[in-house]
Amino acid sequence: MAREYTTIVLHIAADRAADFEALFERDELQRWEDYTARGRFLEARLIRCRYSALQAEGIQDYVLHVVTADEHAHHEHDDDPDFKAYNERADAYQPEEPTVTFGDLVFERTTAPSPGS
């Protein structure tokens, strides 16, 4: 089964962004560590946007980008009862629904690690 690439733009109330980041670090980051350690997530990142064409006034956008081993890993994560509980708490920081995409890689270029890395 092929890897799955998921990109979600989270629209977080700007005045609650620091609290959202603290919640994410406390409640979701440990799950990412587990999923990456087990090879279910190949890459996972949360990016605070300096610019987003989707971002409305009073909103801080974040890009959540995850590459999973396959589509089953995505569902495994989303069906995790602890994730569901975290996600419900995180919804309180989101005055707008997230923008969600997922799909299959078409083209990719990467830089080789530098020697000694």
C-alpha cells in the first residue's frame, strides 16, 4: 500500500494560539512520537504560518503535514480514542473548520543529508 500525504490547515483563534500550541505539545506530540517510532507516521510536522492566503483577521493558521506509511495508519490515528479526546479539546480553539487535503505523491525532490548528519 502506498504512503498517504495529509495536509490540514488549522484556523486557530490568534489570541489562543499559545494555548493551542501548549495543548498540542502536551496531548498530541507524544502520540506523534509513538506513531513515528512504530513506523506508522514517516513524517509529521506542525507549522505556524507567517503567511496564509486562507487566514482571516484574528486567526492564526497552522499547517499540519503528515506522511503516513499507508492510508490505514491515517485511520488508525484518527480512530485512536485518545486522539479523539484531544481533537475535541482542540476544536475549542478553532472558530473555523480546518481545510483538509490528503492524497498520493505525484512528484518529489529531496536534498540528500549532508555528511556527518
